[in-house]
Amino acid sequence: MPDPKPIPIVLDVDTGVDDACALLLGARHPGLDLRAVTCVAGNASLDQVVANTLLVLETAGRTDVPVAGGARRPLLEPAREARHVHGDDGMGDLGLPPSTRAADPRHAVELLHAVLTGAAERGEPVTLVPLAPMTNIALLLRMYPDAARGLARIVFMGGAALVGNATAAAEFNVWHDPEAAAVVLDAAAELGIPVTMYGLDVFYDVRVTRAEAAALAASADPVARLAGGLVLFQCERFGADDATVGDAGAVCAVLLPDGLRTQQLPVRVELAGSWTRGQTVVDQRADRSGGSLDHAHDPHGLAPALVDVALAVDAKAYAELWLGTVSAGSSASSSPSRS
Ligand code: BDR
Ligand code: CA
């Protein structure tokens, strides 16, 4: 059987240690056709995110992939960086020389629109994978709703059914720009775009050990070395013997959807709330049909956005997929493998 055609994808990132892990997978896996990368303020300032993203793609030998900068701040809130998690340069302070490549002159929204319009014309819809606050995506779907014709689906990292990280209730990407996340879910429901939420219920489960990272870092292959450095940075920062590949798990979900247990559930984003702004409110009530549901006590009705919420992940398969891809250029003796 011939290999199936690579899946066309676009990543929207706030690179970001784990966004970098995702970019390496997206850039290098033969099952993916990385059409563009768009950047947004999040883990670091927009300019830093663009610089980090260009550096990762150059390391992966993918200077053919256009990279565009987008929103410098969320729709309503000021930008809030996460250097305490990702380091001063937003990508693990690895001391790598910057890329000399310039970003695409278009705004991220314009690049997304161009790529999705072309995809619609060719009948090859793209999977959009936002790994960051969804400011660019909200602007895109409101400015150019016709872009939905070029979208196969959206698989976003963000939110959670059960937990938070930025606050007790909210995950960072949604917390950073709750209005944008709400707009994206609203637009997806209106435009009929299927959405998968790869949130904190699975995000931390896909892990690589310090020993595996050290083997990567010792490789002669620049991709493996960068991948190892990113994981080792996290092990050091959090004093742990392993670290998550984070956003890279959402890219694994595109390649290996069977490794994810999802349930289609109504989701809303909390935009007010004393303690819960930015929480994804996932309706897990057993009977949402109205039968035994106490509608007298629920004036909201069901959320219009039905989302495939990731509730469990085959963490071993995803970690192996990531490790196998980023070490593919290493010699057999130095590449880490799990048996
Ligand atoms: C998300 O927030 C960022 O810190 C990571 O890059 C990831 O996208 C996790 O909450
Ligand atoms: Ca991210």
C-alpha cells in the first residue's frame, strides 16, 4: 500500500518550549504537510515568539515554511508572558544563534486566509492546530468566515474539563485570551468546523525522561539536540526526572487520533466569574436532553459549541511518536528508544 498523502496542517504558536517541541514534530514528520506557522503573543512577546519560531524551523531545515507574526496582545487583556515557565527568551534559554531569515511580511490573519483559501480551491482542507492563545484565530474567523471552507478541523491545545494551571480554574492559553477562545468556539459552531480540545486533562501525561532527553541532546543531529535541550530545560526548571512534550501532544493527536479518547460535549468559556475567568465549562451532565435535567435551575440552555474533548491519552504511544520523529536523523546507537 502506498503511504497516504501527508495531512496538511498549519500551526499557530506562542513558542514557547513545548511549542518548539510541537514545531519539530510538525516540521519533520513525513505524515504531515506543514503549510505555514503563525505566531501570537503568549508565552513571550510577539517579536520573541517569531524569532523563536524561525529558529526552530531553521534548525529543522524547514526554511520553506512561511512564518507570520499576528496579534501582539489579547483582544481585551494586556499580554502576560510566562518566563517563569519558559525562560527569559521564552524557549529555554539555550543560547542558540538566531535565525537570519525574515518573517513573512503578511499579518498572521492574512497568511492564514491565503493558505486556507488556496486549500479550499484545491479541495485539500487543512487541519489548524492552535497551540497558543487563540487571538489570531478569532480575528481570522470573524474577518474571513469563508476561511472555514479551507478548514478540515481545528485541534487546539487549551482549556480542560477538570483542572487549571494559570489559575485554579483556567488553562493558560484560554486564560490569556478568553474572549478569543469564546469567539472561536462560537464561530466554529456557526460555520460547522469540527473542533477537538486537547486540554490539561491529557496535556501533562505525554512525558519524556531526563535520560531520553540527554541521549537526544548528545546527538550530532541539530533537531535531536534541540529537542533534548528543550526537555532538559524543563527537567531542570521543575526539578523533575521527566518532562511533558506539552503542545507536541496536540500534533500527535492529528497523526494518531486513535490514541486519544474523546467525548463530544458542549463547551463554553467563562468570561466573567470571580475566580473562574478563562475556564472552559465542559457540560458533562449525563442527560442533557431535557429528560431528567433540571432546566428550572439552568437558565443558560446548552452551549452551541459541541467539542470533541480529549479525556484520556495513550501517553506511551504519543511519547514514542515524538521521540521517534525528533531522533530520526540521529545514528541508531545514539537515538533513544523505548522497548
Ligand atoms: C499551554 O500554555 C503554554 O504555557 C504552553 O505553551 C501550552 O500551550 C499550557 O497551558
Ligand atoms: Ca503554547
